[in-house]
Amino acid sequence: MITAAIDLLSKLIATPSPSGDEHAAAAIIEQFLASNGIKPERTGNNVWACSAQFDDTKPTILLNSHLDTVRPCAGWTRDPFVPTLENGKLYGLGSNDAGASVVALAFVFTVNAWRSLCRSISSMLPPQRRKSVAQVELSRSSNASHKWMQLLLANPHHSRWQSQNAG
């Protein structure tokens, strides 16, 4: 997950997004959410999504940040649009304000959405299958696990699913 977060932040750093011109950065976040099974909405350069469990009668937590950066000034000692990982630090324009915040919030939101989906699926399965759903959730970072979850969603009684996850 750390590598994926660094990759997403690197994409944002490499994408100029001065105030008022955040279109490309908004597209990156929109695509990230969509690729994680979340249905983002967008107006202009504003991207948002609601949890599948959203209920406007309950208290709401808003995860909020901004995508724009300042324009680079003459004092940069490296190319501000080339993400550089050095000694455990990622350098580049917007890496701190507020790219890291945007990435952290996006990952918190997507991980929470995934766990909620797994809990919902798990509650519909017989007890002997619930462990398999939990294992898929824990190893979600691999494409194979994601494909197994898609297979399970399509048909929880699929013979391939049962043979690979029996017991």
C-alpha cells in the first residue's frame, strides 16, 4: 500500500496544478477512486464521493483537502515536477501541501469502502466461506485477489471459487 501511495503522490507531483488549473490533478484522483470501485462525482476541478453506507440521518465525517499548488519559484534546487524519492523522503512541488494529505485521505476512504464491502459480502455467506472473504480483504493489493473478489461477487457458488478456497 505504501508503494501505491507513493506512486499516486508521484503522479500528482508530476502534474502541474496551479490554482485554477487543477483539471489534470482532479482527473488523477477521479481515476484513482474509480479504479478502486468507488463512484466519484466531479464538478469542474472538484472531485468527491460518498461512502456506500452514507446516511444523511447520521453524523457525517468529511475528508477534505485541496489539489492546487503554488507556481514554482526560482529558488527550487531540483525540478519541482520530477518526483524524487531520496532517503525515504519524496520531493516535488505539492508533495507536502497538500499532495500527501490528498493521497492519505484517498487511501483512507478507499480502504474503508473496501472493508465495508467485504463485511457486507461476508454477512451473506455461510460461515465456512467468511474466512476466505477476510483473506481476500487482507491481500487485496494483488490483482489476483481483486479478481477473486470480483468472481465471488459475480457468483459465490462458482466451482473455481470453491475449489481454490475450500476449507
